[in-house]
Amino acid sequence: MDLTLLTICLAIGCGIAAGLLAGLFGVGGGVIFVPTLVLVFAFTQLDAQATSLAAIIPVAAVGAWRQTSDENVYWRGALIMGIGAAVGVLFGAEVATRLPDELLSQVFGAVLILSGGEMIVSASRRIKAKRLG
Amino acid sequence: MDNASNLPKVSVYPLLGIGVVSGLFAAMFGIGGGVVIVPLLLLLTKLPPRIAAATSLATLLLTSLIGTVRYAGSDHIDWVAAIVIGAPAVIGVLLGIHFQKRLPADWLVVGFGVLIIGIGLKLVLQL
């Protein structure tokens, strides 16, 4: 990355936005890091994903530490999911090279849209019920 | 207030399954982690939203460490860039947690729904 005033400002903006999402919703920030590195800083997809992983470490570390002090982290669950994820990454790398990934990612996107819609509908019902109750 | 020390018992299999799926998706689509973990935790384990988000971050700490170690030997990681975007993100995560504590859990779920619909649209439209 070339460090100019503009790239530093963009990086700071993208970093803060990614961190906010991480703190609010528990996503790592890769959702913002990867496209920013590819589109703004002309990284290749692989370089962007690898760099994004490294950038997520301090975010997840500070976030998990802060949440642990408030007893919000279920560490047993995190450890078990972490082990599962390590296995999943190995398999995923095998599968990814053999499938038409454009269609696949569209299917995945559609699933996300549906589950997002379901979340909003069910949470709005609970919000409404609380208001009436 | 929900607290990780008085949770309903969660069996090991859904957790392991969620981990595997999140790893699979991370490798296949470059989007894994929290985007997959949080909705599945809400759906399969009935963990409260705040605990699900915090626990997802702890899982990401493990997976990002493992992933980084795997790439560290190659020259795919731009360490300067990682620091330049990672350091402000640390400020962002503290701010995000500050807001998260003040937001009612149901509104948190609505916000997350909006976020994943946005990501879903991006994938469907191939942007």
C-alpha cells in the first residue's frame, strides 16, 4: 500500500466502519476490509483476504477482551466453533476449486437476504408485542 | 441482563456444525466468520443476540489467528496495510460495543438483518 494522506484517511474510515460493525454485530470486519482493499487499494482478492485476516486479529482480540469483562462471551462455544471452522476452511478450499462459484455465491447471497428478512420480521414482531404489552 | 455464566446448556454438535459451515463459507466465498456464525447461533442455539455477537468475535479471534499463521509464510499479507486499517478498527470495535450495550436486543437483530441483506444483495448482484 502506498501511504499518502488520501489512502491513510480512507484506511482510517474503512477501519472505523469495520470496527463499528464488529462491535455492534460480531462480524469481523472482513466484509468491509476485503472490498476496500480490492477496490480502493487494488489488492488481488487473495492478498486482500490474507491482509484482512491479519487486520481482524487486533479487532477480535480487543472486542472479545472487552466483552469478556462484561461476561458476554461464551468461551466454550467459541472454542468449539473455532475448531469446527478450522476443519471447514480446509474442506472449503478443496470444494471451492471445483464449483462454479458465481452461481454458488448468488445462492448464498439469496440465503442471506431471506434470513435477514426473517430476522427483521420476527424482531419487529417482538418489538411491537412489547410496545402493546 | 443476559450473562454468559447463566446460559441454557448448548450441545457440542450445533456449535461444531456452525464452525464448520462458517469455515467452509469463508474458504468458498471469502465471507465467513460472523456473517454466518451470528445468524446460525440465533437460529440453532437460542443464545441471546448480545452473547451471540460477543461469542462470534471470540471465535473470529481464533480463526483469524489460524488464518494469518497459514498465510504468514507467503507474501500475501501486506502488514503495513493490516496495521493501517486494523488500528482504527480497534477504536471502532470499542465504540461499537459501547453502542451495542445501549441498544435493545431486538433492535440489534433488526440492524444485523439489514447488514446481511446488504451483503446478500452484493453477492446476488455480483457487485
